[in-house]
Amino acid sequence: MRTAGSPRDPAEKWEIRFTEAEGGSFFRTERASHPYTPRRPEDIPAGAGNALEKACGIRALDQIFIIPWAVRSPGWPAPKVISPNSVLGLGDHAVGLWTEKPDPGVKVVIALERVSAIEDVAILLYGRLSFVPFGDRLTIRYNTVARREMEPALLALRKRLAGSAQPLPSVEPDVIEPPFKWKVVLKEPLVRLEESSPVVYSFTSVRGRLREAAHRQLLAMNPHELVYLCDPMDSTEPYGVDSFIIPRTRITHVQNGRDGLEVLSNGARIRIPMAEALRETAVRWLESPSLVPGHVP
């Protein structure tokens, strides 16, 4: 849990502390501006493809994303860090990250059976994608221009995590009609997993912590996942969406906590900040599902 005075976006173990000498060598090299899928095996940094194939079960180039190096600030008072050239693998049996520095190699591997949730933060061009297990998570930062290219592999990964379909709760009669932005989101794979999937949802709007405008929040459930979406929590900019996706078959306990929804998923304890009304709805959904078909807007 983040505390006052701690970095907003802490440095990873494989990131390199920024120095003028090290930073200068990075700035003198050519680089792409956002992650990309390699078009041929030769485009993958030497050693990364074979290492991720062995560690994660990579079968195709579209399961690989090359993430160019970047200098970033974890937040005051922490010093800047260099995130080295990296390669993310979304394989058939694990997700993993290879980095070029400090030493070339796979730094994190999470077997799919250990994944508890997927968290994604998107604020304008800033994206932060995390795979959450019981233990250390795997997190990458990326330019959101690349999100559309990454989406098919992420969707395929979610389907591998999904497990068997579960019944949906009854549609509640007092559901608030969401604004246009959220109506569009409700039709996207981010919520549905499958285009034809039924879904139930609850929408609310509360005063934001960092802005005068209301903070909008959407809780949805499809037959395979619990999905929470909201305006960015860590920015005054409303342009973006934070998302939290948890496979339903991995949820073993849920509780309306003091500051958020507390979920035990696949051994990991997860707290999702959300409005009281949505926390109550989530507990009701997960504790008392019925066989009533979901609402398709």
C-alpha cells in the first residue's frame, strides 16, 4: 500500500539509477518511442526471444513486445531511474520480462496459474501495465499509442486466465445510466472479453480526490471476470482509464473494507479503491450469484 511521501511509481529492481554518464550513453543511441511487436525474429534483441520462449512458452511474434529504454521519475524525492531496453513476453504458460541491463536476461517470470489480476493505468500517453501474483508483480510502463497493438495478445492472455464461465447476478433495477464514454467502454473487450458476452454493471460518480470534477467509476461483471474501471486516480487529467481485471474463478474471498474492496484472489490480497456503493454491489454479486442472464446495453 502506498504511503504519504513514498514514490508515486516506485522503481523496479531491474531499473538503473540515473547518472549523467549512464544517462548520456542512453541518450546517444537511437530508439523507438513506444513498444512494438517485432515483424521478424531478427528484430528481437539478441538472446531475448530464446529466453522468453523457454520461460514463457512464446510461440509467435505477436506475443512479444519490445519496450524501448526510457528515463523516468518514480516521484519526489526518489531520484530518476533508467528503464533499460526490455522485452515483454505474454506466453502460453507464463508472462515474463527480459531486460538488456544491468545484465541481459529474464528478470521476472509469473506462471499463468499464479496470476491473480491484471491492472492497467492509462493517463493520456502514459501507460502502466501490471500482472499481479501472490508475490512480486511484473510491471511495465509504455506509451499508450501502443495499446491497440498490444490488445490482441492481452485479450488472448485473459482468455487463458478466464477459467469456466460463472453465472451472473440479477440485473439491478436502479442502475445509473453511464455517460457516453462509459457506454462505449461497456461494449469493448476491456469489459466483455467476448463480443457477445453478457455483462452486468453498476456506475457511480463521486467527488474526485485531485480535481473539482466528479470521479467516475464503473464496476462490471462478465461470466469470467470482475472488472473495475475509473477515471485516473493519480492525475488531475480525466483523459484515460484505470482498470483492474480479476478472473472470477480465482476469487476466494471478498470484503467491503474501510478504504476499498478487499479481494483475495489466487492467494494475493488486493485492495481496490472504489466508492462505497460499488463495494457493496461487488460483495452482493460475488456472494449471491444467480442464473439470471446479464444485461447487454
